[in-house]
Amino acid sequence: MSTVSGGALVGEYSTRNYYDEMFITGEDNIVVPRPHYRALYERLAELDGGALRRASDLANRSFLHQGITFTVYSDDDQGTERIFPFDLIPRLIPADEWHLIESGLRQRIRALNMFIHDIYHDQLILKERVVPRQLIVMARHFRREVVGIDVPHDQYVHIVGSDLVRDREGRYLVLEDNLRSPSGVSYVLANRTSMTRVFPDWFTGLGVRPVDHYCGQLAENLRGLSPPHAGRRGPTVVLLTPGIYNSAYFEHAFLAQQMGIELVEGRDLFVIDNRVYLRTTRGRQPVDVIYRRVDDEFLDPLAFRPDSILGVAGLLGAVRAGNVALANAIGTGVADDKVVYHYVPAIIRYYLGEEPILGNVPTYLPTDPEQREYILDHLGELVVKAANESGGYGMLIGPRASEEEIADFRQRVIADPRGYIAQPVVPLSRSPSFISDAEGGGGRLEGRHIDLRPYILSGAKEIHILPGGLTRVALRRGSLVVNSSQGGGSKDTWVLR
């Protein structure tokens, strides 16, 4: 066991087997902080477990009192409303690493937007067999209803949350792309607010880049999607939510309030002559742009699911006529598919003529007979994921699964090879988290696995990437699952100038 010199709080800390964000093993097997963490480490060394415990409790109580919660749809004794646990120890990213991340994400989003436009228009990438046509037409989120429909500026993806991980060597890899309605940015902003209140002196001299401009940039981008008929009255932008029972409703309300736009449900909108209107106490008001947090299939009961009460009847007709813009556009989920993820490096090469800056995690497709045979022979060593699930659901972590779970997934893959992918277990990097003692009022630092979800705002002219993003942490010892629904938490992410 390597040790850290610096007090009981960080007394024994192992860096074995994983890339650690804060510490590195130096001479004489002593663990020392990485250069960009040194100033923060010195501040931590001045504190004891009791001080951090009190600060942690204060921050988490603050989230609860502000209603910063998410909903878990399950039967348990904790109820459905929970806070997203907040870890006080921030994750720091130096400027050179962030430049690499920014460059790689801009490249990826440009290529994926071109891919989605192509899929719904000329389909050249399918005709040239770079991506198999069958995989696209069988994709759960491919929307035949919007083939041939143009969108403002040919821009399909406006808000993206791509998940990044670091492997044992510290290389950043893209784990998945979230192009439909990525959630979590409200926690980024709330985490920063909490940190500046609890430990304002920690920011002194570190040159941490701010994140509070996100909502302003998002509002500007949304207004830029407005159709020409908005004219002098200026565009009307609304945020469409499924309602108060949605797991991310807090975020919907938070973002609408921060942007100064109306938070609406489907029943608040209606369509006449392919124009969308908002019901108000002053009569109907034209709507030009909808930031929708409702999935495609529920958007319009006349075009998609007829039993939906979340959407607006006739909305697709208004989109087709060019009278309203949606962010993100209908059909973007085709690029969310984990099977399509396998082809993103080829997509980048095809549209941009460039090599990917950020790599993918190696991925096996059961639709290929040889790869399927390998997957079935190595289920106990692989991570198997459902192609269209999220939140840590529909997933098998082979090395930690029971024989019954492995047998179950074997049958699933055989029955529906298009519905799954498999990947080797990525040894996610670790970062120190404050773990409270079960007894007493103290605690200590222990390594916990993390990932990173940067938020990308793709506009007509520029792609803006929020400096930092949501660092999710697997608070359960040894767990690799960082999702809030699976016991994960979050920490503030500091990008240094």
C-alpha cells in the first residue's frame, strides 16, 4: 500500500491498478499530488475529517432544501425523490488536457451532425456502405417520418452531453454520445454554486474557468433557430417538459427560469394551420422555438404514438412547414444508438477526412457472427449493454455478474443481436472522494471511480463547450457504475486556465 504524506485525512491512499486524477506514486513509493492539484492538496491538508463532514452535510442539505433532486422509479423505502449526492473534493483538469477534450468533441459533433443530416437526406454514407443500411433502418430512434425535412442551418444537434472516461494509462475515451435530450447540466451549475459558498478560498489563485454563462449561451443559440416570420416581435422560445413526474423535472424548471423562457407541457400548446401557439391569459401567443425534453415518440400523437398525452397534435406538420424549430431536432437519437457508436470513428473519417482525436472504447457487435461468437464465449469478461438503454439499466458487467445473470444475457444476445453491444471492462480512472465515517463525525479520502460528461452547445456558427461538465462518481466502493439511479453522485469539475 502506497501512502500519502499529509495527515490522517489522506493518510493511506492506493494508486495501484488505476489512473488516479489527483495522486501519482513518486520516489520511495510515496504518493504525491500531481502538479495541477498541489495547491488544492495543500488546502485539504489543513482540514480534518470533521470539518469536511460538516461542509458535506451542509452542501447536501442545501440541495435538498432547494429541490435539487431527481426521481427514481422504483419501490423502496427511500421514496422517489432523492438528492444527487455531492462530493466536496473537486476534479481538476489542466488547460492542455481540456484543449484536447474540446478539440475532440468539436470534431465529433461536427461529424455526427453531418451524419444525421445525411441519414435523413441523401444517405450517401449508407450507399457507400461505410455504415450498414440495415443497422440504421432497424435503429429504434430512426424516424422515417422526418426523411427529407430540412431544419434550420442544417443543424440537428444543439445540446449534447458526451460521456468520457480515462483508461489505466490516463487516455480520454468517449464512452457514449447523448444527442437527444442530455440531462445533468443543472447539477454542474448547482455544484459550482455550492462550492463557492462552502469553500470560497479554494478557488483563490487556481484560475478556475467559470460555468455560469451556460444558460445565456443556450438561450442565444435557441433564439438563433427562430424562423424568419418571427420578425420584429422577436422569437418566442419555450421549454417543453413531460411534467412534474419526470425524473429531470427540477432541471427543466431550473433551465427555463435561468433563460427567462416559459416552461410548458404539451397541454399548454396547440397547432393551427401548421403554426404552434401557447395558451396564455392574454390569448394565444405564437411559438417559434421549442427546447424539448420530451422523446420523439411522444412529441406528436398524430405522427408517432397515438396514446401520448405529453406532446402536441400537429407538431410535426409545423416542423415540416418550417414554422417552428426543435432543439434537438426529431431523429437525432439515431446517432445515440450504441451500435452506431461503433462506427463513429469511420463517420469522422468519411465526412471530415480526419483521424479521430478522441478514441472509442473497443466495441463488439453481435450482428457480426464472429464477434457474436466471441461475445458469447467471453460474457464473464465483458460489459454488455442494451443498444438503446441509459442510466445504467440493461447492462451486464461480466466480472461481477452471477451465473444466472450471465445466462440471462446470453439468451438476450442470441434472441436480439441488433439490440446489444459488448465492450471490455474499462478500468475507469479514480479520484479522491470524501467518505464519511459510519460512526462519529469525521471521514477520510478514498479513491472512487469517475467519468465526465461535458456539455456541448452547437450553434449555427460556433460550437461552445462548457469548461468542465458533470463529473459523476461511483460512491459505492469498487463500483464502476456512476449513474445517479445506481447509487452514484457528482463533484464539481474545475478547468484551469
